Amino acid sequence: MRRIERRVAATPPGTTKRDDDEGARELTSSSYVARNSQKGHFAFSSSRAAVLACCVWLCSLMGESFPSLARLRLLAVLVLVFALLCRVHVFLLAGACALAGIAGGASAWNVPIARATAECAGVAVLRTDPQPQFSGIRAVLELDGRRYIAQSYGTAGRRLAQRSAGESVVLRGTCSPLQGNFVRADRVRHIVGRLSVDFVSESFGEGNAVLRAANRMRNSMNDGVAPMSHDTQSLFMGLVVGDDRLQPRDMVQRFRNSGLSHLCAASGQNVAYLLALASPVLKRRSPRMRWVITLCIIGWFVVLTRGEPSVLRAGWMAAAVATNSLRRSPMNARTVLSLSVVCLLLIDPMLAWSIGFALSVGATAGLAWLSAPLGRMVGGRGVLASTLAAQMGTMPVSLAVFGSVPAVSLVANPLALPVAGAVMTVGLPLSLLASAVPAVKGPVSWGLSLLVGWVDTVARVASVLSPDGALNVALWMVVVVWVAARWNRVRRLTSVAG
């Protein structure tokens, strides 16, 4: 595990469907504790880059209140790019970031939405994989360039359930305005209305070559582990590519209660393990070819995992690290994270309202800023220090949105992460091998089932033992006292040594 982590130390690991534990997914030990030079193309200090990221984020949130600035978005981005290229004073740069953030936020909320109920029909592209919900099928569809949250039943639902993200179908239904308790959450996902589907064609379009290849790979993975039980297979797909749609509710709940549901969503640790797996091939290539292959692997994984916010963040950071390595101008992880946040918010300002994105960035920031000092305090830079760092990074958002953070995760993660990491590393190639060579399906499924079963067992036991309410708070207080005691001890030893 340590050897793998050292190999990918400069490679950043990455809303899943379960946003409440999104941030905790960044627990790979050394993925963000890069010891690279502080120099970068713009010579940003990590603190200045962090200030710029916070400026863009806060101003993107404010943009909703200034709809008249939406038309200035392109101009504001050009001004920001000019300021970066000219290396203007940090205060002028912050002003350019503020303008770009406000204009971007205003533009994101200025998209027309469905205002009335009307019949609609045409060719729709699936933007998410269909998911069972109650007695129907739910998916996000794009019709006439606008995204709808679609619900279908009966024959239409069965036909829609057979499709995958990126494929297209001819449908007919009723479009209506957004309603209910999740209107704002839907808007953040660029959804403009609801679509009640009455008819779905049997024929379908497979999408472009990249999407076709990604869907076929996912189908091959499922085929390769077909001998697994339904629950084990659903957990396996969650661990490897973040596909947790078919997991039963009791499994979802126990992973939440144990603080392990981040494992069932694709993230930066998946990116890190994938690049570690590809490292023997990458080492034999020239720097430029290695950079091209790395970007292709990252882009492919983003498509394969459906481009969740955390994967976008992880992919962008990994691509930035690879690019800086090619240019021989490395940045430390803090600067890479901050500039990645700036770029992603400029591309999609709605990420500023995404809870999953906030938790992912918070966990990564905790790892980048707190992993090393916590490692010194608790005696090493292992999974415990990373777990503490990530939990501290996500705790403000988790407490504000969900009200609690399970203390049992500090024990569950060190027990589950190494085995989950093994599944993430070898699960994809082994399942594809089993699909291509049916004779090994049984042994491969049996071996992977043992690993997946261990992760599920840890979640099951931790869920049963997980305290709530005052007891959970008390346990966190014990952790705080213990860390403080360790910190005092480290300080005394340092002063004596000095």
C-alpha cells in the first residue's frame, strides 16, 4: 500500500448519489501530501492561490443575487485570463476573480426553466444511468438541449431501464415545472423541469465512440463478475466505478452509519490507483507521450464514472500535476487544488452550490494542509492521520448540512481502506479479463467476493457499533483531547531536541 502511495504521491485522488459522505472519500494516505516545489507557472504561493479560490467560490454564490451581470461572464473570464498572464498584483487578480465569480454565478442561474405543463416529444439523450425508484425508473434526460428529471413506468420504464448514459431514445411525454423539496438541488444539476414519460422507443442510438466504449466496458465488468451475488456485485461496481444504483437500502444505510459510503463512489483514490496500475507502461514512454497517455486515462475514467463533481475535481488536479511535471514546473498539492477549484468554478459555476463538490474539496484541503502535522502528532502518516485530516476538512460542511459525522469512521476506514484499495486497483482489469475468458469467471468472482465481503463486513459491524447523538459528540471530544495531548508531546520533544 505504501509503495503504491509513494508512486502516485503527486497524483491527486478525486456528488456521488450519497453526498453526505462525499468528502470522506479522499482518505488515500499520501495522495495529497506532495512535497513538490512551490514554484509554478504563475509563482503563486499556496496561500494566495487558496484566497483566489475562496474569492471565486464566494462570488459565485453571490452571483445568484445579481442576474444583470450574467451577460458579463465571457468578458469577466477574459479579464481574469489577461490578469493571470500579465501577473498583476494579487489585489487586482482577486478583483478579477470576484468579477468572474459573480458573473458566472449570475449566468448559471439565468438559464430559462420550464414554466408551464405541455406535451413534449423527440430524441432524448440520457445524461445519467437509469435508476429504479419505487415502482418506476428515474433518469436525467436531455431533450432539445434542456435537461429534465424523467420518471417512467410500465413498458416505457422497462425500455428506459435497459439504456445507459450517453444513449438516445425517441420518447413522448409531458414536461412540467420543477416542484417539491429538491427544486434547488435539481437546478444545481442543470435540470430545468420534470418529464413524465409515456412512450419510449425500442430502437436507440448508442452515442459517440467514447460513450459506446465506456458503456461496453461497464457491461463487460458486470458480465465478468456475474457469478457474484446481487448485493456483492452492486457493492463491487460501487467500489470500482462508483455505480451504486442497485445497492439495497440496508447496505446504503450501514455504509452511511459507518462513515464508509465514500468508498461506493468514484473519487481521487480511484484515479490514483488507476494511474498506479498504469505506471509500468507510463515509465517506458517519453515525457510527452507519458503526458498524453496520462490525460487519456484520466479523461477515460471521467467518462466511465459519469463525470461526478468529485471525479471532475480529481481528474482536473491529476491532469494539472501531469502537465506541470511535463513542463518541469511542479506545484504543491495546495496550489494545484486551489487553481483547480478556480478553473472548475469558471467552467461550471453551479459547482459552487454542489454539496458533493464542497465535501470533496474540503476533504482534499484537509489532506493537503493537515495530513503532515497530524501525521507527526499521531505517530506516522498512515490511514489514521489521513482519516482525521479528511474528516476535519469536511466537518464544517457535514455538520451544517447533515448534522453529524460518525466517529466510528476513524476505526472503520483504516480497516476497510486497504482492502477497498485492492479492489479498486485490480477489480477493473480482473473483471474485464473474466468477461473475455469465461473459464476464469468463477475464480475471479470468488476472489473478489472475499475482498468485497470484508469491506461490507467492516461496514456492517461499524454500523452496529456506531454511536449517535451525545455519545458520538463525546467520542469526538476524546479524539480532540488525544490529538492535543499528542501535539503537546511532539512540541516538548522538539524543544528538548532543539
